Amino acid sequence: MSSEEIVFFRPGFLSSPELKLEGEEISHLKAFRIFSEEKIVIIKDGAGAGFVYNVPSSSKIGSLVRSEKKERPKTSAKIATAIPKGNRLEWLIQKGTELGITEFNFLVFSHSDRKDLNSERLLKVAAEASSQSGRDFLPEIKGPISLSKFLEESKSKKEELLLFDPRSEIRISPENIQNKIVLIGPEGGFRKEELELISQFGILSVNVGDSILRIETAGIFAASMFRLGNLN
């Protein structure tokens, strides 16, 4: 029997005494050369529930061994950001998920170069990263949404936002970032009216250093600070 447990995410999965492996799951097992071995396959629903199945060698059918349920962590790690171009978007989802981002909000700005998302593809990237990093909960992926609508919704939910701004005199720390939503602007910079809108909502800004960060770099920096704060 293989000593390795294989994890697959199926959002919304419901408990069943029998598991039927899907095409991509079978291809994954064959790629790792363990399809022909007896193995343990764990199906996670992305919301804390996990279902452990014993799958015989070369079989597409598994039998339920046990189920388990994890409590969602009380801390959150959320970012609201412009959409990076090209494969930089998937890189942000992958690495941000590994570091523990719980929610990605993708915003549209006046200077946004990209305004579209393939949410299904991004969720798949997040699921693969969650499997590899041992996460029980999939991050939420929201958007695209306008800056004004996002700010209004955040205000109604009484969520605290934190703006990355090199002009701020307040330095970022693992303490002042916790359980806030980090706001990251587009690479072309904020328009005057966008800065005025942000100011109207009284959002605190913090300095993250002198150099200009790309969108995905700022996102990973935020994820690292969230993670450091959780360790403390």
C-alpha cells in the first residue's frame, strides 16, 4: 500500500460511501505512478470537511474509511487588488494560497490593464495549491468589481481596509495588518478621483518600503505579513 495520502479538492462535495475518481484525478495518480497501487485518497470540500477513501490498485472506485471536519480559523488574510497581466495572475493565486490568503478580491481601476477573470480556472489553481500545501479551506476568489462598489460593500460589512502607499508615514507591521483587507492599486497608479474616493472612506495607509512593487509582489508581501502575524 502506498504510504502517501493523495488529496483532491471538490468544492461542495457531499459524503458518499463510494467514491468514483474523475478523469483529472486518475491522470494525476497515473502521473505519480501510484494508480496501480492501493492508496488512500482524501476528498476535501474546501470548507473544512474531508472524506478519506481506500482505493484498490488500478481501480477507479474507492470505499469510505472515515470523514473529518475542521473548524475554520478565526483569523483572516484578505487582499483587494488590481488584476495582474498574463500568467502573473495565476502565480499570485498559487503562492498567495500557499501562504494562507483566505480571500482574493479583484478590482477594476481606471488604469487597469486587465479587467477580466476566468474564475473557474483560478479556483482550480487555488485547489491545486491547497492540496500541495495541506490547506483544508479554499480561498474565496471574487470579482472583477469596481473600486467604488467594493468600498461600499466593505463599509456595509464593517470591514477594515489598509492601503499600501509609499507616501504614508506609518510602517506596516505583522500586528497592524491582521484581519484587515489589504488594498493594492494598479501598476499605472491611482487616478486622482480614486484617491479622493479612498480618502472619503477613511482608509488607513501604510508604508511598505521605498521601491515600487508589482501587483503580484505586493500581494505576496501582504500574504507573508499575514502569515508572520499568525505565527506570532
